[in-house]
Amino acid sequence: MSEEKVVALIRAHVQRYPDMEILDVYKLLHQAAFGPGHAIQNQRAAREWLERESELYAPDASEALVENIHPDGAVVRVHLRPYLAAHGSLNELLRGFIESSKAITGDPDSLAAWWAIFQELGGDGTFGKHFDPRVIALEGRTHAAEHWSAAQHSPTYERAYRPAYRVLGRAQAEGILKAQKLPFNPL
């Protein structure tokens, strides 16, 4: 994996989400490395969570439906509001989510390498924003000690963007969208 691809991925997300914080960069890289596996404790809970979110968020076709979150494009986010606006099937989204959790096994070494790139460059403006190098290092040490555990978005990101999406492998996302005649054009 080239450093340039990791830098380009983080830079694209910081440009798209200028209120991103260090924790949100970690979540992005964690999802890229591990996919959705941590989010599925059991299928019933995953279904209930998806159904609850679909009731909370109004459909919105102005948002991007699919967003790349992996340096090589292997993992994406399927955003719920545009998916609902396109009349996407919750059953199909859930199926793709569950299939993705089985297909993406996770790679702590990749996450460690990607985080090292962020740590090296995050404080110098490479990503279009200056992040505090001390906080980057602290987050990295903390998550590494926790075996690269999952994290939630920062409160700032939650307030600014109200994220509602499912993380899927590219193949699973492409399959469920094409089967429903929905566009697969990742940002």
C-alpha cells in the first residue's frame, strides 16, 4: 500500500468533512482496515439498529450514496439517507453489511502502518488541516495498546454531519446496489 494512497484518502475526507477530528481519522482508517465486523454483535441487533436509523433519518438524495473509505477502494460507506431516497431495500443493505463483516477479516498491521503515516504528516498541514501531533501520538498509543479497538465518531463530527451509513466491502456494495438498479459511483 503506497503512502500516497493513504494520504489521498485522508485528504479527501478532511476536505469533504472539514470538522473531522483526530478520532474521526482513526475511525476512517479503522473501518478501512477492519470493515464492519465490530458493528455486528448479532444479526437481530444489526437489523433493529438499521430499522431504527431508517426511522430517524429522512431520505436525502442530495448526499452521496457511496463513499470510498479504503486506500485501494476495497471498503466503502453506503449512506443511509440517499439510500432511502433511492428506495433501497433495508433487507439488501443488511445482507451486504453482514456479508461484508464475514468477508473482511481485518488487518491490524495495515491500520498501524496507516496510522504511522497520519502521525508523521498530520501536524504539518499535509491533509489540509493541522492536527495536534501530541494528540495523534496519544490516540495511536492508546488504540495500539487496545489492539486497535473500534471507536465512535467525535461529538463534533456527529453534530456537524449526523453520520448514518453502513460499511461494506466494495464487492458487496456494488452487488446489492446493481441488483436494485441503484448507481455505484463512490466518491
